[in-house]
Amino acid sequence: MMPLVAYVVIAVLSILVLALLVRKTRLDEPSEAAAEEEYALGLWDGQCLNLSERIFDSADYRWLRDELGFLHLARSLARSRKGLAIRWLKALRGAFEDMVCIPGEVSSGGNAGAHPRSWHLLWLTLRFHLALGYALLVVRLFGPCHRLIPPFDWRPFIPESSSREGRYGMVDLGDLD
Amino acid sequence: METYSITLWLFGLALLMTLILRAKSGGLFLHFPLFYSYITYTFSGSLITFLIYRLRPGSYPTSYWFYFLINLLAEFAVLAEVSDHVFEPYPAIRQFGRFLTICISTLFFILYILPSFLQFRPSSLALLDFSLRTSLTKMVIIVALGAAARYYRLPLGRNVAGLMMGFALYLGIYIVSLAAAQIFGKVLYAGIFRFMLPLGSILCLLAWTVAMWQFEVIPRTSWKLGEPGHETLEELSYRLSKLNTTLTRLVRK
């Protein structure tokens, strides 16, 4: 009898969830990331990218912690940077979704495979969502100053660029929380 | 019981005929070719099986199961139509609906449908189980399409929303009926089938008839890609690549 109850629950829940999902969507309905819009300003002229480099740069955190010894201030800075990084990533996602939802020409008869580049564009879209999801997860768990890809320092055959390390100064903030 | 079944059967045929006639007068065939191909197939199949039932009752079970099995596959046309209509206007995610449909179908086929073939049991039970699992897969696909449309805040319009809701009602009743038939066994499932399956089809057809009464143009932004003074497809592709590069650079930092 239990499988029948499970199938009834699945069927009813699916219908209810779908009814909620297909509710009328208003075109002027603000997206989740609309509030973060100012973070995405200047996305195409480099301003936004400079902002991201500042947010994810851990040099000042290291300076506070290692050179001045202000541990409390360093932690506070790391926390505020974490919030900024999440808002910046959400703003990036908002800008991306707005761009993805621009309509184009539609052939009559609904031939969805008409344009040869559509699969390439879909690949770019999915890749972006995967990378963004991963970046958000790492930033939420460890903060923006943490290395997003594990260093694999124990594997000697991977060369490490000293200039890159000097520029960004990777720090593990896992011990702070 | 006999009168009830025949009444529902004729009512279903009348609704299918109404859908086809409305599509012909309103030009809906051009906008929803896959859906109306499916409706035409269902109308022809129901009419032929009804005639066999009345004229040659001995051949009815064979013809019914033949029609039923083809119908299980033909129903994917409704999913393809929904996914095309939801995502086709947007070049960057034009193939997203088909991608979702293919991924979920493949995953469910390997993990959920295929194992049912490997169990030894009577063919009638195997057939019921196969139908149940296929219907559940379609339900998951339709909910996933709805969720994806909601995520991107894509306007669905009355036609597509009605198609989705009608199909979900039909699948929901089918899933419950097929599960009940498996549990209650051969003695009871003929009665359940005779009552519930036509009811599911009728509810679905009623929803579709209301939703597809006339074609509705979905309001979107006032401009499109490639129009004078606006972004082209190449520029969109470039910007998507640039955002990907930005993010990749950040992740690799």
C-alpha cells in the first residue's frame, strides 16, 4: 500500500508545484539580483571587473593580519568582503540572465534546431551557471580570499606561477569561522 | 459501466474534434505543429479502436494495447512542443528545453525504466510498470520545464500554460491509476482502468480545449536581437563568452 501512497503524493505534489510554476510571470517583475544592479554597472567597460579584483584580492587582509597583527579587524574585513563577493556574483548572474532572455527571430512552425549556433550558446550558458554555482558555494563556505580551485601543492609536477601568487596572496580563511 | 465508458469515449472524441476544428479555423496548426499531430493521431486512434470495439470486440484488446504503446511515445510530442514554445524565442537558451528533456529521459531510462525490463514477471504487469515509469518520467520533465521557465521569468502565455497543466493532470491520474492497478492486481485493475483512464483523458482534453481556444501572442520586450540599433547574435555570443571568461578567471585565481 505504501508505494501507492507514495505515487499519489508524487502526482498531487507535481501538479501543485507545476500550477505554482506556470503562474503568470510579469515582464516587469524584478529579478532576485535586481537589487544588486549597481554592482554590475560598467560590466562591459572594465569598471566592474576592477571591482571584482578588489573584492577578491586578499592582499589588504594579509597586511592587516600578518604585518599589523590586527586579527579582529582582519576577520571583520573578511566578513564584509564575503558579503560583497556574494552580492557581486549575484549581480553578475542578474546581468547574465537579462542578456540570456533577450528574444531573437523565431521561425514560424517552431523549428527549434534551425540556428546552428544555438547549441554553442547553450553550452556557454550552462558553463556560466556551473562556474557561478561553484564560485558562490566556495565563497559562502570559505569567503572570497580563499583559493577557489584547490592548490594541489602536493603534486610536484604542476608548476606554480610565483608572480600570480605574489599578486593575489592566497590565504585560507577556513580557520576564522 | 458499459454506458459510462461509451459516453466518456464519445465525449473524448467530441473534444478532440473540437480541438482540431478550432485549430483549423484559428490557424493554430502552424503555431503548434507537434501538438496537433499528436491530437490528430489520438483522434484517429480513438476512433479506430472505438469502431473495432463496436464491430469486432474480439480484436479490441490487441488493437487497444497497440494504440496505447504507440501513444506512450507519441506523448513526447507534447513535451517537445512545450519546450520549443517556452525557449525558442531566446537564442541563448533556445535548446535548453530539448536539452532538459533529453537529459531527464536518458537518466530516467537508464536508472528507472531499464531495470523494470530486467525483472521476470507476467507481460501484463511488465507493461503496466513500463507505462507507470514512462508517465512518471514525463511528469518530471514537465515540472522541470516549468521550473526552468520560472527561473528565467519567461512568459508562458495561456496556450502553453494550459498545455502543461492539462498534460500534468492527465499524467497525475495515469500515475495513480497505474500504481493502483499494480497493487490491487488483475481482478480489480480492469475496473480501475475503465473508470480512471478515460477520466484523466477527459480532464486533460477539457483543459486543452479551453487553453487552445484561440492563439495568444505572448508579450515580450519591444525589440529583438539583430534589429537596427540593437545587439546582434554575434554580439550576444561575444558577451556570453566574455562573462564566462571573467568568471573562469576568477575561479582560477
